[in-house]
Amino acid sequence: MEVLPTITVRKYKKEDKEIWDDFIDHSKNSTFLFKRDFMDYHKDRYKDCSLMVFENNLPIAALPAHRFDNNTIASHFGLSYGGIILRKTETLHKTLQIVYKILYVLKSNNIEKIIYKSFHKFYNSIGSEEITYAKYLIKAKLTVRQFSSVINLNDKLEMNRTRLRLARRALKMGVIIKEVDSFDDYWNSVLIPNLKNKYEAKPAHTVEEITKLHKSFPKNIRQFNAYLNDSIVAGATIFETANVVRVQYNSANEEGRSSGASDLLYLELIERYFKNKNYFDFGTSFDANGLNLGLLNWKESFGARAFSIDTFEIETKNFILLEKSINCDNGKLVQNYHHH
């Protein structure tokens, strides 16, 4: 007897781009980061190993993934989050069947493990924690727990008085906040020098990469700068999704910090530009030394609080632990993954 014969799993191939992107647009736990034009900009760094799941030839789930080593895949080190993406109507029972089939097929193709970066639940378009229950059943092992600092824009905490005072100072000094189409000024004048001086680091995206991504996703990737006397002093690169605004890059030079330009910039983003979103996500506050308390305190002074961001290790052999829950007999699977 074949296992779950109506559900098939196979590797993504480039001819699937249109089907994949359309599915991402209509799923309940996805963002534009999972669209192929975003995922493929760094395909030279990550050998794609994404999976598509079909039922009666209709896509019902997807797993953005890349090769980690010979017997491990990861979802996804090149993205802020990963995980199994589900069609909007998917139920808990069907989700368990999908997870079962994915693990079964991977195990059948000598993939022993998935490193699984969870999707951030506050990004969900509708409630969607079916995968959380599946991870419990298959004994997914929590390996990394970080957190993101997030403001619930429908129920905001008051901003710290210092933030407001500095923002008022910036206004008096004539600081102007503008949305711009070019990333060059911010990258070259503020972001790159600041990261180098403070952390001996570089942005994850080059200015050429972020410009190319902006051209593919002009409504999702936006640049806001703060100017004092016509000079850029601070900026924020924003990734906008249906419910959430995420600060992908935040940086200010010395003048931007002392003038309060950075504070005014975030006050404007939170109170004016994105007041109709559900969440404002400042991202994580971890660096090479662990938790960066200074950075965390700054984010929390705007009213942000912690949402956990978890990474798991999943052993594919644990598909067997789902058999009771999905009431399915084990049997021979027709190979449709094509392991390379």
C-alpha cells in the first residue's frame, strides 16, 4: 500500500516558478521573502533544495530549503525565517499528513535531518500553529532560541520620554524624514561605515543586491532617510508585508544619534507611515558576543517587547511518530523526490 497516495512531494525546479510564487501569495504563513526572485538572489551561496507538496496536482504546501551537508537540509539560512508553508484552508489533520509525507520522502532519499528555522507567528495572515503541534509530535529538538523586539501597533505601550524628547529636538533642528528610491546614500554614507566601525561587520546585502531586490519588490522593500542640513544622518530599510513592518537595516551616524534624527525617524515610521499595520518588528538584538543589551534597550524604549524566534533540528526518521495521529498504514512510497 502506498503512503498517502493523493499527496506527492517533489523538489522545486525553475519551471515551477509561477506555480510556486502564486502559491506563496495565497498561503497563510508566508511573505515575499519566499518568492523566487527573493530566494534566488543568493542562489550562488545556497544550493536550493526546496520542496513542493501537491494533492491531486494542486499545490498544498512548500518548504523553502537549501542543502546544508550530504544528509541535512536547512530552512533557511539565507532568510529571516523558514518553515513549511501551508495553503490557507489547511487543517491540522492534513498538516500532519503533509509533515509525515515530507519527512518520509526525505528519509527515503537519505536526508537524515532538517535544520528548521520557524516562521514568525505574528506574520501569519490567519491563525496557523499546526506546524507547532507537528513539531511536538515528531520530537523536534529546540537548538537555538532568540527573540525579536516587536511593537503591537493595535495596543502600543507608551514610548520612553527620552525618545520623545530627542524626536522633538530633531524637529526643532530641522531634521526631515523622506522616503527615497535609491539605497546608495544610506549604504555608502551611513550603514557600511557604521557597521565597520562598531562591529567590524558588513550588511548582509550589498547595495547592488538590495537595489535589485527593490526593483523586484518595490512595494515591499522601502528606504526611509533622515536629513539634517541636506545631509543624510540616519536611515531605515523596511521590509513591508501584509501585517508586519520589519526593520531590516537600522543605522545612524554620530550626528544622527545626537540630533535625535534617528528617534524622529522611528517615531514617524511607527506613528505615521505604518500606523495601520498590526506589528512593527525591530528584529533581533544578537551579535557575535550574544545579546546586545544596548541595542535591546533602545528598541524596548519605543515600546517593543519580545517574541521568541526558534530553530529546531528534526530527524526525518521520526515520520513514524505521526502514524498514529494520521491513522495511516506504512507502506512503499513511489519515489518522486529525485535526490541529487
